[in-house]
Amino acid sequence: MADMKCIGTTVRQKDGSPRVTGQAKYYGDFQFRGMLEARILRSPHPAADIVGIDTTRAEAMDGVHLVMTHENFPKAFRKSVYYVGDLVAAVIAEDDTIAEEALAAIAVEYAPKPFVLDIETAIDPGSPQVFAGEANCHDWEYHAFLSDRDPQTRLFKTKTPAEYNGFGDVEQGFAEADIVVEHKGFKYAYCKSPAMEPRGCTARFDGVKLHVHTHSQGMHDEKYCLAEALGIGSDKVNLVSPFTGSSFGGKNATVLDPNLPSHYLLIASLACLHLHRPVRCAYSREEEMLCGWSRGSLNDVKIGFRKDGTLTSMEFNHWQEVGASGDKYPPKNAMLATGAVLYSRNCEHLRGKIRYVYTNRFASVGWQGYGAPEGIFPVETAMDMAADQMGMDPIELRKKNCMRAGDIDAGWDPLTYKSGYISSSGIHECLDLGAKHLGWKENWRHPSTKTGRIRHGIGVAIFAMGAGRPGPGNSSEAMVKIFPDGTAALVCAVADIGQGQHTVQCQIVAEVLGIPYEKVGLVCADTDSTPFATLVSNSCGTWIQGWATYEAAMDAKNQLLRLAAQKLGVPPQALSVGEKGVHLTADPGKGVTFKEAFGPIGHYGGRHEIIGSYVNDSPHPNCLKDGKKDELYIPKEKGAQFISLDVDTETGMVANVRVTMVQNVGRALNPKIVEGQLLTARHGVEHAVLANECITDKRNGRLMVTNFVDYKPCTALDCTVEPFILEIPGDPTHPFGATACGEGAACPSLAAFSNAIFNATGVRLTETPFTPARILMGLGRITSGKGGKQ
């Protein structure tokens, strides 16, 4: 890989110029003749039945074209509401002002019901049920016990449905442990991804097809769901998404689930098809803040060790709040932090029970980390507790027990395989690099030795994040075209939600074809012109889409070589492709131009373009160890995060925050883009020291933080983030040895902050956010939470 020309270099992003010059068109920028505006009437109650709704006055108003309720559009609206902000009705009108006036004219009679607004209360069997006749707390449906371990491969051969995830005998493990560390009641506050672009779409029907302009993390997935919800064929729907104004993973639209925040798609599309007029449904900032909350979890952790610090057994109990039936899948990723993955090196006994819990709060989604931060916070804080109890360096305890390349991944996705191999790790090296940068050995001191008002602390946490696991839904496709003038185009629907996927995929094409990056164009804006691409989530784009792009480029390249071979009278394998055309590998001066290889152009025949294609129905053959289908390599996003900070013990304020993010990415396909991904570690500051959380009025269920003033996104003024890219070659799961990078930066932050605050003050915080009040309570300076966000 040393002679690569495009991979491993920083190039201008394909969509960078229009983004920074204002030429990029987002869904809100599309204007069509006769376009109508949609506005939504939302519930003022956290739980209620709609017993009467009168739309007569609204329908009679000039400029109102349609009023939608559960009576005439039951696909989009329900007779019951489950949180403040749930859908009641929608008005489609000539402009915003008319629509808002019409909303005020709708008379709704509600029958309020008992409600529950916090996870602790919801878990109690006697609490009000969010959904009548259904318990609030549900066990994960895919719990399984792994057994019958192969003594040579260490892989599990048998997977049996069970009441929990596990292997070994956890009671035996704790009985044999020399030291047991246990803590109950870790709490991760409900929090929000700070996407700048509010949700919304613009729907237009051209008489044949419905075109929906929107943001997207997976256009084809969303198109199929929308078509099914509308009751029309997928051939009649075209999703258009040239640009997305950030997402952090929280804008995945699942139209078929009425409890997920995808209502804009269904409302605008139904109204557009009904009226045969373009309809825009755009959320305000306040409406956006009602959507897409995540985190919200409770955890109990118990870990057993031998005297030398070797981790032998772990028990993990996890409850995750999903609001009014949001995304139920993130809780499974909490298991990544346990002996199933992150500490699989020595863990022989594991029991992990995961649950999701309904409340009458705003629907949750899986955003950055997709459930992994909720598990890493309690486990990595408990590991710090263990290091303190055993008198060990927190870094050395982690190095002794963390996963390494070749260790077992037993992550319990509901897929066909039972366990696999971790394809690469590098956590040891990440810890060493970060420790050296911070002068850990010279500067780390036990909190019992620290005095004075301002106390400095450093903390560390490691992480493992999924990278799109092999199985259903993780296929992806690409086409690569080569043109007679020596340019090429990647035809690919992979979403770029700010992580640079379009650029990196074009770099892969340029590298394979041997042409400059500037000569690779991109077709990506809609579902009509692109093949299927995987949903961009779980940091899977570079891995799953990367193989599709690479193989499609190889297919196109091989076709070109065969054409040139006919002209030159040599076998294709004797040829190479370069910027000017095809030449003999052994004699670069002899060859043909692209145009000459294509043959006559126009009415006289010849090839006008070469189209290469590939479907990566993961896992790719290279992801199988020695080609054995039951011995699978599974890539991971992994690394370490260090927090350095100062705590004022008189006020509880945290200042001078320095985040050092170190990650092994295998191969940085574009170093500047990778750096940008690591900078998202800044989100940890929002939830650690800026006191961000979902604050709900306990009397009525209303959200109290509805904007970016009350819910403050972190900026460069709040902390310093130092990204360190570690490249350890050899990961077999990517054609260029790259591994995932994108969501991991958010995973270890809360644990690293908790550990740093403990190192500064001796106060162990196990509930987020880490407000000054909680720090002062831990120091014994105040005796209640007054003044803190509770």
C-alpha cells in the first residue's frame, strides 16, 4: 500500500464546495409551482384518548386545502396520543400563516389518562401503562445462551434462546473470583443529537411518480417503507436527497412505525397524492427537539477478578428507555461493552440481561453510538472503580483485559452466525499513545493526595463500537462507469450525513482505476438513478459500501483491460491503467489511450461507456477466515479517550476540558475526514459538563429544553479536542485495510469524564449529567440537589 496515490491522502470533499458556498440544496430549498405547506397539531397531553375532533371551522377557512385527522387519514394519525407533541391533526394550506391559523381553529376533546415520565417509575409493574394492556418493561426478544465452545477456534457452536445473554457459569465465576466489584444504579440521562437541519420533506407528484425531497441515511430503505405505508409500488416512488444537514445517526426514517419520528414523510406524501399538489412538511426547531431523543438507561454492573487483575466473570443488567415506543434495537449494543466484546479477552463467564422500557416521553432513536455509550458508561466506570479498589493503574487494568485481534465477538445480534473473530483491535496501542501524550505516568495521582480549591484530574475509558454486522439488511451495491475521455463516475446511494462517505468512496474508485481523484464524478442524489445502498448507521459505510465500490471499480477496470488487450495483442493481466490510458506493465511507454481502447464512438459501434457493478451481500469472502463460512471476521470501531479537566471544589464547576481521542482506524483513507470524525468526541462535553438532558415538566410532560439556547450544543469554546489517528495495517475486512470510524468518539466520553472527575475530587459520579450540584453533593458541600438539574 506504500505506492498508493489517492488512498491515504487528504483531498477536497466532493460536496465541500456547494456546502460552504451555499449552493447545496436541502429539502427546504426545493420550490415548486403551487406548493402547499403542512403544519401539524400536536398533543398537549402526555397520554390521552381523542374523544372528539371538530375541523369544520378550519376546513372553511380560505386557503385551507385539506385537514388530516385519524378519521380521514388513519394511516398517519391515531385516536390516542402517547406523549406531549404526538400527532393529532395536520393542515395543508397555501402558506404557513394560514396553516397556523387553521390549526388554532381545530377543536379537540381529550380524555387524559395517567402517564409515566421516568424510567424508574415505568419499570414498576404498578405504574401506568403507556400502551394499554402491555407492560412497560420488555425483555430483549433475542436473548441467547452460547455454548459448545470449540477448543481450537474458541468460537461458540451452539446458540440457544434464553432469558439473558450469556456463556459459562456466572455464579461459578464469581465464587472463584478473588475480588468482586459491584455497583447498582448507573443512570444515563435522556439526551439529544444536535442536528442543525430539522426534519422535513417536500413531496411532488408528476402524474406518474411521487418524488420526495428529504434528508436521508438510507434512501432505498426509506423509499421501500414509504411505498408500503402509502400502499403503492416502490416503482412509483423516488426519494431525492442530494444533501443532509447533519444527522449523527438520528434521522433514520422508519415510516411503518407510527412511534418513530418519520411523520413528515407520510403526511406530505399522503396530502400530495390526495391533492395532486406539491406539499412541504418542515419541522420547526421546537418540533425537531421533540424528535429523536436517545440514551436514557439504568445499569447494574458486577465484575469478578483474580488477584492479578485478570477479569474472569461479569454480570450486566441494562434497562433502556425508548419513550413512547421508539427504536428498540439500540439496547443490544450495550452488550458491546461487556465480556461479549470489549472485555472478551479473559472473560469466561458472562450474564447480560437487556430490556427496553416505554414511557410517555418523546420517542427515542438510535444516534451516535447506537446504544454502545449506554453500556460503556457503567462498565468503564466500574473498571475504574476496580482499578482503585485493587490499587492498579487504570490503564494497566484495561490493557490486561481488553479485546485483541483474534479474540471472540459474541455480540448477540439476531442473525444466523453465533460468534466471530474480532478482526483488529489496537486498544493497547491507543492507550499507550494517549498516555504518553498526557504524561499519564508523571501526572496521574490518586485523588486522596490532592488538596486546594482547584483540582486537576485525568481519566480514561476505552470502547468498542459495532461496524455494521453481517446479515440481513447489510448488503450494498455500487456501479462504476468509465468514459472514453478517461473520466469515471461512481453511481452509489450511500448517504453522506457529514462523515465524508461520498469523498472516500470516490477515492477508492480513483485508486483502483489509477486515475486522478478529480476525474471521478458522483451520481448519488436519488433512488431512481442509483442502486441499493446500505443504511448509513453503525459506522458501516466504509466497510460494507467500501467493498461494493472497490469490486465495482475492479469489474469496470477488468473490462477496460480486456478491451485494451485486444488492441495490443497481449493478455489483460499484462496491462495496467494509468491517467492517460492503458499500458504494458513491463513497458509503460507502450499502450493505448482510453478512447483508443473503447474503439469507434458514435454511429459506427464501439463501446460508449464501461459499467462495472457489484453487490456486497456481506460478509465479503475476504471477511471469512481461511474461506470458512462459519469462521467470520467482524470489524470493530475501537480506541481510547482521555479527559483532562479542572474542578472548582467551591462551585462544582468544571473547566479547562481537554479531550484526547485516540483511535485505530487501520488505514485512514482520508486523514482530514477521519480527524473530523474524531472531533465529534465534543458531544461528550454536552452531556457531561454542559448539563444537557431531556428535562420534562413532571406535572404535564412538556419538554422544557426546546431550542439550542436551553439545550446548548458544545462548541470549540467549551473544550479542546485532540484527535490522534493510529494506523495499524492488516485488517482483512476492507480492501485497503480500513476499519470503521464515525460513532466511536461519543462512546467512552461519559465514563472518561466520570473517571476524570473522580481523579480530581474523589467523587464518583454515576448519574449524568455531571452538574455542579452533583459534584458538590459528592463533596458534602450541599445536602440536596437544589440548583441542579434533576
